[in-house]
Amino acid sequence: MDRRKFIGLTAFAVPVAASAAEEEPPYNHWADHLKDTMKFKAFSPERSLTLEVELMVPPENEITDAKNADGEMIGYQWKGKIMAGNFAPGSTLLTKFRFEWDGKPVAIPNRLWNDLAALKITECTLDPKTIEPKFAYHFHEFLEGLQQPRLLLSADNGTALIEWRRSEDCDSRSIIRWMVGRTGTVLRHRDTTDGC
């Protein structure tokens, strides 16, 4: 390769490398605006669905070992109720799960939510309007990775989907989903990803 072509290609490559480095989304800056909370109100994109949730951490001095008939520990209990298998002292419990569709409450039976432990709510306090348009997609993906409930309405407006990501042991994750029909039919599903 002659010298002129080499210099020309090198001069062209430097701005491309510099601009590629500038295109990296500012994930660290976004992470500085995260906070954990115990109460949250989620909305579907078109705002027809809302979900209010609350978490609490039972006082550790009120938690006792749950034992089977042979005296072997099988988990923990609080106020006489045996907790979910993934519950440990310091874990959260879901204490409120109020769902509304077009402003009308839809009853979700307690048995489909009040047994869940170790959920987390993380919010991003950064105003989406401050995000540069070229990073909008990356910011949306960043928000999708946060642990908090999300709501979606089906294309035919007949079914609502609630999703909530949860950390599991060994760096694995799960997604808990509720499918809710307008008539009040509710199904719950839990999907896991292996980490160990």
C-alpha cells in the first residue's frame, strides 16, 4: 500500500473510532439515578391499566423457624404463617396488589400474590425527556431490566399482562406473570433462567 492511501485511510479511521466511542450509552450515569422503594404505581403505556403494589420486610425478631413433624427445619414462619420457600430473614413480602382496568378495580385473589417473597422495586428518577434521541432505545432496554411491575394491554383490549422480574439464587432470575381477563379470570405463571 502506498503512503498516501495509508495516511488517507488512517485519517478516516480515527474519527470513526472516536465517534463509535461517543455512541456508547451512558449506562453509569443512568444507574446513578436508580433507587429502591417499597411502594410503586405502574401504568400501561396507554394508561388504561394501573397496579399499586407495596412491599414490607417483617421484623427479624418476629420470624421463627418452621419445622416439620420430625423437628426438621423446613423454612421460616411469620405470625404463624409458613413463608414461601425463597423467604429468609430480611426478605420482602408483597402486602398490596391493587389492579384497576379503566379506573375500575379488578379483584386479584390473594392466593395469587400474597405468597410472593423477595421481590424488589427499583425506580429510575431520570426524566426520559432528558435522554438524547439516539439513546432512547438503549434507555428503554435499561428500564426494561429494572425490577418492578410492568403492565401491557393485549392488541384486542381483552387481556392484561402484568410482569415482574425477580432475582433468584445463583445469579438467576425469574419473571412472574399474571394474565388478567376483563371478566376477572386470572392466571399466574413463573418463568426462570438458570444461573448456576
